Amino acid sequence: MKKIILIIVLIFASTLSFGQNFKELAAYEFKSAESYETEKSKVLMSANYLFTTPADLNELNRLHAIQYIMKWMEGTPEYTFEIGEKAMELTKGNSDLLGLYLAAMTKAVLDNKEKPLSNDEIYNQAEELLVNYCSDSNNKMKPSKKIKSIIKNSKS
């Protein structure tokens, strides 16, 4: 009986600490060019978290993760991110999709550190991540018309 209680307490504590980490990340202030460099692994962890959890699970953690990624994107001296017309058509006014698209762009550049990507390459990789995420009904993310079209065409 004591073991069961201990396991429940440990699971609860780990859940709380994991949630607090995202809250702390969202409140993190980037102060120097070096701080953007040292936070890359946490930024990538945040992006991976977004693409490995359903959209309706831990919504506050997801919001904190997106906020943290956006702060990093805005100030990193190493990368420039372009949100063009294609990206806007892909996300079509859906802020959840746009947040995931930003996370996907970040994931694309951080997963390919050895070679700088062009804006088109970043878009293509981000689109693929977003389409794959939306195509899994377990993720509970409503796709835009453009994403639905891409999913439909890929099944043909």
C-alpha cells in the first residue's frame, strides 16, 4: 500500500514540476546573444513537446511553450524567420495552427544546425510537420482548408 501511495505522489509531483518548467520558460527573459544560444535545447524541447502531445492536453503548458519559442524566435541573432503568404494560407487565421507553425519553423532550423536552410526549405519542413500533426486525429487539431487539401492529395 505504501508503494502505491509513493508512486502516486511521485507521478503527481513530476507532473507538477513538468508544468512549472513551462511556466518558468515562458517567463524567461533573454538578455544577451549568448542566452539565445544556451537556450536552444530548451527551445527544441518545447517544439518537440508541442508535436508529441494532443492539442487539448495541458493547454496551459502548450501556451507557455509557444510563448517561449516566440520570444526566442524574435530575438535570436542566428536565425531569421519569414512568415510569408504561404504560411498565412496554411494556417488561415487559426492562432493554434500559427503557433504550431512557428514551433515547426524553429524545429526545422534547430534540427538542421549543420546546414543553413533557405526560407523555402524551412517552410517545406514546417509544412510537413504541421500536416503530419493535423492528419493524426488523436492530436485533436482542426486543419485549415489548405492542410485538408494536402492531406487529401497525399492519400491519393
